[in-house]
Amino acid sequence: MTDLFALTLIKNAGDKSYDITPLVGSMSWDSNLSLMSALEFDISWTDAKLFPVNPCELGDVVLLFKDGKEVYRGVIISEGRSGRQAIKYRVYDYAWYLGRSKSVYQFNKISASQAILKILKDFGMLVGKVPDMNTIIDDIFLEKSPAEIIETIYKRHEKATGKRYNVEMREGKIFFEEMKELVIKGTFKLADNIAPVDILANPLGADRSRSIEEMRNRVKILIERDDKEKTKPKYEVVAVAQDESAIMKYGLLEETFKIEAEDAAKGREVARILLQRLNRIHETNSLKVMGDVAFKAGRLWDVTEPVTGMKGRFMIIAAKHEVKNQVHTMELTLALPEDVK
């Protein structure tokens, strides 16, 4: 059989490991546009004699493999029991710790990447990749989780530069990567002696929705001015970008964004980038297809689905994978990359 999945349990003390695959009835894992992802599985059990002992405990590490390659790594956070039914476990990757803590940070005019690396180091996170982010951070963050602080920092850099980043854990390390680099294709195999098949060749389900509710066809960029005499407005519009044809067709839909005063010279470019991102019909779609472990939130995927009319390059904003009896399926939520804030 091809595409074999396996679950390995490593005890909290690190001294023992178990292949728990034979005990697992089903498993699923998700991916979304956040620092953290989750895996769930259930363990079949009985109190009858000679039945294998369930080795799982809170705090143990679980690793999911497909054909020997690691797909997911995390810590058992919760356990659910109901009579003699299967025991349900929930696992979070190590980014969970960044979301559950509260901290305080003061950054004095350092780059966004330096600030992020400082937080990750303080919380013992292993770093796979943090690219150079030169946006200056000069802020105090009080009673915020490290995850919230990190997200605030890199989102600020995104707004200043127009770049988009995907953040995820892989093999115990955290990676920040530009979304434009993450274009994927999906295939599955029915058997070892059959060539891989495109997962779009036979979708299991498809839904599509389109709307202008989130469209914005005029963008204004503001800065805050120091006004000791208080004779001028506190905020000043430094740039405006608009699409006259879209305004005529759909009506005026305006958005305003505030940037730092020192970035005022970049106002026109920021307005242009934001208008390009927001001035469009927004589209959210979902597809259920055969599974491919490469499909994660933040990936870009070229889709042609004739029944609903989906066509173009979409971003995966959520992926829910499920494995039952070694049959792998997934439910994907898709959006146009420009629609993802």
C-alpha cells in the first residue's frame, strides 16, 4: 500500500517512544493563517486483559509521518474520555506556547526581524527562517502574548512594504516565508503501480461565493503630525489612490490607513499597493479533494474547477486533513491572494 501514515509517541522524559499507529482509529490535522496548528487523533482501547496499554499522556510529544517523512510535530494538550469509547487527544505544535503566555517588550528602534528573533529566542523557539525585515520597531508591548506581538510586528512590515508572509512550524522550527514563493501542485496515488493523479481531476465537493462587500476602490493614507500650537488637523492625508471605473460601476467604497510620519514619502506607493490589493471582487471558495500533505495555509494553488467556475491562483487560508483507514482526504478553504489581509 502507498501513502502510509504513522504516529509516533515520544514520552515527556524523552526516554521512550512508541508506534501508536495500530491503536489509532482516525486522525486529522489543520492549518490556518496563524502561528499555531492542531492535530487530533483517537485511541481505541478496552479494559479487557491482553489489550495493548495506551501509552499516551498529557505533555507527551506526537510525530506524524507519511512514508517516513515528518508531517507534523506537537505536544498532547488535552485528553477526552467517555466511558469505553475511543479516547480523544488534541495536539498543538510548539507555537502554542507563544499564544498561551503573556509578556512585556520594549523595542528601541530596531528592525522588525531583530525584534521577532529576540522574542523567539526568549521563549526557546528554534528558528528555521526569519528573512530581513527592515521596518523599524520603536514600541512598548504590555500584557500581550508573544504570538500577538510577533503578528503585530510582521503585519506592520507587510503594510509598509507590500510583502506577504506565511508563518508556520516545520519539524519543530518556525519559518517566516514570502507567500509568493509557495506555489504548489497536488497529486495522489491510488496504488504503488499507478501514476500520480492530479487532485483536481475528480473533486469530492466544491463551493464558490463572490462579493463586493470587502471591495475598496479608494484608499487614503494618513500620518499623524505633532501640532504644538493645535492650529492644524492632527491627521494629514498624504496620498490618495482610486479607480474611477470601479467607482462608477460599484459606487464609492473608501478605506483609510495610518502610517508613521517618517514613512510619509512612501505614502503614494503604499496607497497604490493597497488599492491593487483591495479593489476587486472578493471570492471565497471551498474544495474537498483527495489528500496531499503539502497543502497548508499560505500556499498558492492554481485551480480550474468547471462546475462552480473557479479559475485562477488562490491562496489556501485553511486546510483540514483527515485520515481514516489510511485514506487521506482534505477540505480546503480558498481565497484570492489579494483578499487575504
